[in-house]
Amino acid sequence: MKALWSILGCAVVAVGLAACEPLDDLDLGGGGTGGTAFSRGYVFIRGDSNSDRNVYAVDDNGDPNSPLQLTTQGGAYHPTVSRNGLVAFVFKSGSTAELRVVPTTGQGTPSTLVANTSTGCTDCRDFRYPTFSPDGRTIVFTVVGGSGSGRLARVNTDASGFTFLTNTASVYGPASFMPDGLSVLSAAASSSNGNFNTLIEVNMMSGTATTRSFSLGNTAISVVSRITVSPDGSKVAFDARTSSGGTRVFVGDVGQIISNFTQVTQAGAEDTYPSWRGATELSYLSDAGGGDNIYRINATAVRGSGSLIVPKAMEPAYGGSL
């Protein structure tokens, strides 16, 4: 895979960047409608306020300093990208929340799949954490109710088939599809005030929930923004608040019980939004360089240092065509 940036090999230390071109010397702008056509790479958010939070994309072979702007209306959160050319994201404006999709070409108006006012969306206040099925036809996401409860729901990318997968026996947060597309692995809590410290597998057809882990290891307290299963289904990565403070990226082994949790990123920064870049490499969002930038790291690292690959990119997700 080609390098995304000329300083890709530049190591990140706990307190910032080492031997790197300063970020202040780069043209980070607000994006634009230019950029390389997207096939596989990152989608992310840029914008300092709700009104100018838009979705951008940068291909593996593109220039991360000139990403392709996919939306213009603002209010975008939690983007994720499918294998067949769609980006899903949550749109928020006032009390309105919608799950939308837009093509990765940057050409076309976003389409709304479901809104918090849609028929059948009972007690829907907010949407979070959309994730695509392996075939790109279905999206699972978290629906937050007025009491703070979280349920998993699904909808097809043609806006059909909206339904809840789970009830409120557990409060569900971020989820990720298993490679066969038959179930999702989700972080869950026992109550709306609890920590997302339980990993539960939910069957896509029956909604049956099976607990795969009752804890996140010795140092991780609660999943923060993303859980993601590796392409071969053998590993799971997530970001978690730790017992010593801050948020780090962790990896665990997937089996009947998920175990052997390892802290991948080191202390000294806020590390969130992990994504798999193949079977052995992770990328993640970190403020180690003084801003929200994307780094990559070996998934077997133990409190290691990452390498900077995309600057100024909030809530990133990696994916696209294989």
C-alpha cells in the first residue's frame, strides 16, 4: 500500500511528534471539493462547530492535505465507509437526528435512511456509531432514548427494513460486524449510567444476545467511541478509558470468551476511534501531535508509538473496496 504522506515513517512519542515536519507548515485548510477519487482509505470529520462539521474522504493514494469533501450542510458525526462506495453518518440539527448515506464520489445529495421522528422509531432521541455489514447492504447503529438507554437497530441502505435488534435489558454502545455478517459484537453496560465494559454478540436475525466478555481486562474501564473486529475475526480492537486516566487503544483475542487484552498505544495522549488496516495493523485518532490526527500502529504493539498518516481528521474510519 502506498504511503499517504511523505512523513509516514515519522515516529510519534508520548508527548508529541519527533523528527517530523511541523503541522503548522502544512496546508490543512478546511478541505474542499478537490482530492483524488476515493476507492479505499479514510473518511473523517472536519469543522470546529456543528454548522461546519462535514464529511471528508482521502484515498490511500491521495493527498491527505487536500481531501474530497462529501457533505456541505454541516452537522455530521460518526462517519463509516462501506466496501461498495457509500459513507454512512449521523446528521444532527437542533433536536433532529438522522442516519444518512452519501456516495464516496463526492457527487450526490445525502439520503436519509431513518430519522428520530420516523414511524416505528419509538423513543429515538439520538443516533450514534453506524457500522456497515460486510456486503455493504445493511447498517447497524445505536439509538439513544430519552432516558439515556441505548438500543441497537438496523436499516438497509435503500432505507427499508428499519427495526430494533435489542431491547433495553442492556445499554448498547458501539458495535462491529463479525466477518460473516451474521452477528455484531457490541460494547454494552448494565444501565444508562454504567460503563461499556461488557462485550456482547448479537445475532442479526433473532436478536439473541450472548455475552463474550464481562470485563475489558485489568486497565480498561469503558469503551468510548468504537469497537472493531479484525477482517479475519480473530481480534477485536476498541478505545477505552483507563484506570490511570485518559483513553487508549486495546486489542483482545476473539473466542467463545474474548480475552488476552493488550494495551496497544502508550500513555501521554488521548487515543480513540481505532480501525483495522488489514489483519495486523491498526489506525487510530490521537491528539499526540497537538491536534486530532490519524496514526497507524502494529496491532501486536504493547504500549507502542504510532506513525502519523493523516492530519486534522476527527472521528476517522478506514475502509472501502478491497
